Amino acid sequence: MRRKAVFLDRDGVLNLPLVRDGKPFAPRTLGEFQLYPEAPEGVALLKKAGFLPVVATNQPDIGNGLAEESAVLAMHAHLSAALGIEHILMCPHSQGAGCACRKPKPGMLLDAAERLGIDLAASFMVGDRAGDVAAGKAAGCRTIFIDRRYSADKRPEAPDRVVGSLTEAVTAILDYGVVHAP
């Protein structure tokens, strides 16, 4: 029996991004890292409903030499402890590296599905950027776009749902299970 999962982008979904000129940026230090207040309850509700929460995050600041990997790993340790998330997948490569793991490519999701026994068709990808939605679609997941109204960002193509917060994303996922129960 394969598991159902909710893949969660990190910055802009679970923690506040740093927004400059309408564009979101990842925090580069643990001191800049701040969870959204609704993140603990949202993740807890997903777990209670039987979903495996998996963080899938691009962190190109490591590959670009703008953030230390140790600082990003400290943020992930904090995230894991605060939210009880066991699986955090990260692409540390720069935007031009051509790797298979950087969203919008589905590499992180496909790898997690294989390693963790995840049924991608029964899973969701939740993100705040077009690349998150594209990765989820390419992996065969349902997609939820959290519209944070970044002015300098391109819109995703045809997410399954558009919401305004993680709380709304969790509600949509849980409602989907009720509506589509066997």
C-alpha cells in the first residue's frame, strides 16, 4: 500500500520569505527564519488525516555562495522540530546548474515517491511559486498554489486550486478527501 503525501514548499508556505521589490527571497540565516503562525496546526491536521508531510525546497543561495549550507540545515532542523516533519528534501544547486532536482523539474518528488513509497496520484504539491506547481504537475500530483501576491513573479499554469494561505490549502486538501472518499 503506497502512502499519500503533501509536498510542501518551504519559503512562502511554511515560513515567511523576505520580500524585496515584490519578489520573495529565502532567509539566509536562522535569525531570519520565521514560521507562519498557522504552520504547526496545518501540518498537524495533514498528519492526522493520514498524509505524510514532505518538504521539497529549492535553496539556490547555497549553490550561488550567498548562504552557508550549515545555516540552511539549521533552519531545516528548526522546521523539523517545530512541525514534526521528518522528510525535508532540498535542491542546493544554482539556477543554472541543470540538475534534475530543482523545481520546476519533478526530481525531488519522484525521488521521495520511490524512497518513501508515495502514491503521487493521491498526493498534493503546495507552493507559492510557478515552479512548485509545475513540479507537482510533472510528478502527477494535485497542485495547490498559495497566492502570496508577489508582484515580480510569474503566475503558475493551471493549478488545481488557488488559495491565500496554508490554512486554506490544508482545508482544500481535507475537503478533497471528504468529497472523493471511496
